[in-house]
Amino acid sequence: MDEADYAQDRIDAEISSAIAARVIYYGVSANECDVCGLLIPSARQIAVPGCQQCVQCAAVLERVR
């Protein structure tokens, strides 16, 4: 294997890890964020079915993962 093969293997592993770590909720969206307690706008509830966090908290959680 050459350097390009090693790099591609690394990319594939990173993508697989990111997909496995992503939490996907289905069902009813929460009315209040389970992190900060603020109301989740109805537009977000419709756009992201099953969401449990507001946009700001979800962004922070995604950066932590």
C-alpha cells in the first residue's frame, strides 16, 4: 500500500466513526431543549423530526463529539 491508500483508509475510518457517533432521533420533537430548557421553535421541530435540543445546544454537542 502506498501513502494514498493509507490516507483513503484513514478518511474511510473517520467517516465511519462520524456516522456511528451521530445520534438520530425519530418521533415527536421536544418543545423544550433538554440541555438549556429554552423553547425549541416550531420550524426546527418540523425541519428536524424528533429533535431534543435547540439549534445552539445541538451545535455545541456536535462540536464535542
